[in-house]
Amino acid sequence: ANNRQLDYELNLERVSYQDYLLKNIALYGQAENDTLTNTFQQLNDNEELNYFIEAISYKSNDAVILKFLNDNVILDQQKWKINAKNELIFGQNTEVKNFKLSHKNETIQISNPEENPTALKFDFNGLKLENLLNLVENTKNDSIELLTGMLNGTTNIWTKNENFQFEADLQLDSLYFLSQPAGNLSISANNASNLIAFSGAITGYENDVTFEGNYSDSASPFDFSLNIKKLQLRTLESFSFEQLKESEGYLSGNVSLKGSAENPVIIGAIKLNNAKLRSTYLNSYYTFGNDKITFQKNTLSFNQFTVKDSTGNSFSIDGN
């Protein structure tokens, strides 16, 4: 730095957790003539740009203006376009002008909706999740992506009487977690009535699950219901971090959750249908009968719940 200019640079060489690695991150910029230039980048092992975002910010009257530089946005090695006249104006409220980031059929747009000009509206159209999440790599197998799928929908955020408000209507299609199919997820949520209300569904890959509920700041904040017509075990397998393999069959049933974390009230039943799976931890294959687990407040009930291993040995659970 000197009396007219400040340069900064922050480098993150590597951060790892189990099989996942974030590396070669740099954040750098320059402050000069009341303007701050900011650059974020990630390089691959060949020192090619995986991600690159450059923006400038400066003060105008009582507001701070942020602009992303046209043709200087790279996400997952793909060049994205943004209107050269884009502006995010942070003052008493946040005003957005001409912010639309696009690549082929994918777009991210931020605006102020006409019905609520003080709100921020985020529109997602055909956004591939991997374009944002491929910052992280799998060190065991670089062909395995953490999460892929396509995001469509809108989210609005604003403040009312100094309280944060939001409403969202999002659709995530063709989800794969760790390269395993997880289905399609739709969710709607808002906190307009001093509680968070939500509803949604899991479909695709022979799944049929709906859920709804709300969360409040009362003494019994949970009110949640789950209706499972079919939830394939191979969908759950994708979230098991390789603890389950070769899964077959599905779950069905209805469950409601009320009360609090300290005193939950769970009522309903979950049935296993033609269920089979391999436990990688125990290195054994298990077959389940078409049995169910019943939830009654703080009691689990089993009625001759039977598990058989690959050699034909079995055990059963009966009781509460």
C-alpha cells in the first residue's frame, strides 16, 4: 500500500475433508480513486481458470454500487455473459439494474419485483448445480460429482418492520448426489405469518413422497407431516456416503412430527417393501420382510420385524 493505492491478495492453497478437496482459490484486488476492484478465481492443476469473477464497487451519494464486469465471469470453465450495465445499488434499500447472468439456456436473474420494489427477486432458469459446486473435487474419484441437477424457480427476500421475510418456489430436477440418482425435489416455503411454512414433493426414479409443515418460535415449534407412497431404497443409498450398496425395494407409510427437539411427538408407521441392501461396514447382504415400524409418541413398536443375512441366518424383533 501507499498513500494513493492499496493492493491485497488472499490465497487458499487447500482445504480438505474426508474425500473432498477445495484448492487453488485466490481473492485479490485493488483500492484506488475511491474504487475497489475485487477478483475471485480458482485454477485447476494445469493453471487454467475453473472459476473467475471480477467486480468493482464505488460510492455514489449515500449508496455503494457494485458492478460485475462484462465477459469476466467463468463458472466451471464456461464463460457466462452479463449485461455491461448491471448495477447492485446498496443504499436505504437495494436496487438492482440489468442483472442477468446467462450461459446458453441457463440464467440467473436478480431484480426488484414490481409488486414489492424493496424486495430482491432471484430467478433461476435451467441452472445446472454442478456449475456452482464443482469448486469441490472428489480426491478418491474425480469423475464423481458432489451434487448435480437442474434448478428452476424464484425466491424473493425483503425486510418488513426490520424483520427478514422470504418466499421461495423452487424445482430441482434430475438430482444426483455422489453420482447416484436422488430424484426430483420441489419445495415452496415462506415466513409471512411469523412462522416458516413449507410444502414439497420428491418424485422421479419411482419415488412418490409429499411433505408439508411449519416451524415457529413457540414452545412446540415443529408441525411436520410426511406421506410416503414410495421412497426407493436406492434413493436413500445415494445419501449414505457408500455405507449402503445394491439396495432394492422401497419404503411406504405416513409419519407426523410435532412438539420440540427436547420433547418430540412422532406418530405413524414406516413399512419396508421387498427391501434388500448391502452394508459395506459389515460387508454383508441383508433381506427384510415386508414389515413395518410403528411410531407412537416416544415408543417404537416392532411386530416380528425380521432381517435375514446372505447365508440364510435371521433374527427378529418383537416388542416396544
